[in-house]
Amino acid sequence: MAAAQGDAKSQLQVGVCHIVGRGTLVDEAAAAECFRLAAEAGDPTAQYNLGVCLGKGRGVEKDLEGAALWYRKSAEQADPMAQFRLALCYATGKGVGKCPDAAVAWYEKAAEAKHGGALFNLGVCCAQGDGTQRNDAKAVEYYLQAAELGVVQAQHNLALCLLTGVGAPKDAEQAVKWYLKAAQQGDAKAQFAAGVCFEVGQGTEKDLERAAQLYQAASEQGNVKAIVALALCYKTGAGVEEDQEKALRLFEVAAQKGNHRGMYHLGSYYLNIAADEDKATEWFKAAADKGNQDAVEALKKIADPQYMEQRRETRASRSRDASPPEVNPLRSTSVDRQKKKSSP
């Protein structure tokens, strides 16, 4: 009854029930209509929700300008979510003219309410000098606030700043701490970065098994740098049992994803193991085209006839040396018997 009488809060709650299917079937059109009625009555949460519906085309035709308009109405009533969304509109130029300065201004309003995304984005703006003067130290302050609220991207960026000394004194131990917090939330970049720290012993004790585990976690999410790192672990037996076949498969995955290190190592395999100079050249060229200097040097050597001839001779010599000597079992038996007869 109250909803029918236009009570804004009741309209808002009915809209929420329709959007999530609580006590009724999901009906986005009905939800958007309820939000509209409550928004027109001045409810800031409904205004924000209506903005989301318009921005994403949920229950209504997509209308970015309309979304920005309702975000503004809600933001002006100090709704931090709406302030953040309006800031994004200004940052991207969706629904309003692009204006980095206005984006920063609205991020700052949302940040006053400890909105994690706004704090993180302010950090990025300060780091890049976008909409505000570049200030690496201030960026770190914002990253820290957002990181403490659990914003995974902020945890990663904070760790990077601490590791490199950008905007804050270098502190490798703290960097590893924040990388691990982000890694535990599933951030692939942080998993890879933490793996590197454990592999080289930066900010923590060297732990090759832990490094390999972190590379594995990141590679399962498609992080190509982690895939190459994990391949090297299997190639050398660092932190895992050596497995050349797994290493090769991972190098192939990385190469297919366009990673120049994967391409280089694949070229090395074809040159040194498979003895396929054409395939090796193909992968070295692909890696060199992406700026891999090791591949450039490898191509120079392949182009040197004298060097390649020496390689072929060395390979052939090793092949002969590795062959077991021919044995005549009958003669061996005869000699053994003769030795037995002559024994006292």
C-alpha cells in the first residue's frame, strides 16, 4: 500500500526485490520503474540505482547521459557510490564531457567517505598527473588507504612503490607483505611479483618452492610472465622436480601468447635439443621482432656458417661418444670361462 502511495523507501525496496528476485521473479523493467519513482521523489540510493540501470541498460534502454544525470543528483546528496560513478563518467567521458579535473574532485568527495575505489583511483591520478599535479608520495598515501580497505589493485601498486622506492623509501619486506595480500585475493600480477621475490630472496628468505607455487597460481590465470617463469622452474628443477616436457609445453603456451621470452626459449629448444635449425630460426626471428636481444644474438650466430658447422661437428661427436660400445656376448663368455679355468 505504501509503495502504491509513492513512498520512496518502499519503492526502493520493491525495486531491489525485483532486481535480485527476492520474494518475486527477477524483473529488471519493474525494478527500473520502481527506482525511477523513488528517484523522482528524491531518494539518493534510488537515484544511484536508476543511474546504474540506465548506464548498463538493465530494464531500460541504455542511456549514458541519463545515467550521469542521476549519478549527479545522488552525488549532490553525498552518496559516495554515486560520487565515485560520476567521477568515472568524467574520467572516461561517458555521458558527460571528459574532464579529469572534475573526476578528481568527485573522487575526493567519495574518498572522504573512505570509498576504496575512489582512494585507489586518486592514487593513480596522482601517480600519472591526471587531473591533478603529479605527486608520487601522495599516490602512495592513497594506495595505502585503499590497500588497508582491501582494494587488491591498491595492494599491488603499493607493493610496487615500496619495492622500487617510488613515492616512498624502499622497503622490500613491506612490499612482499602487500604483494602477498593481493596474491591471496587472486591477483595474478601480485602472485607473479611475489614469486620473483621468493625466487631471488628479495624482502624475504629465498624459497624456490614457494616461488614455483606462486608462479603456478598466476599461470593458471593466464599471466604470461608467470608461465615463462614456471617453465624455467621445470627446465632447471628450481622448486619443482625437473620436467623438460612440461617446460617445453609452457614455453609453447607463452610463445603462442606472443611473449618474446617464450619464443626465445622455444627457439633454443629447437636449436639445442631438437636440432631443427629452421624452426629455431623461425622462433628466434619472432622473438627478435619483439625486441628480445638474446634472440638477436642467436640469429647472428645462426647466420655464421663457421659457427654452425662447429656446432654440427660437436653434436655429432657427442652423439658418437654417447653411443654404448659394441659387445660380443659370445666372446665375453669365452674369455670369462678361460679366466675361470686359469684361476688357481
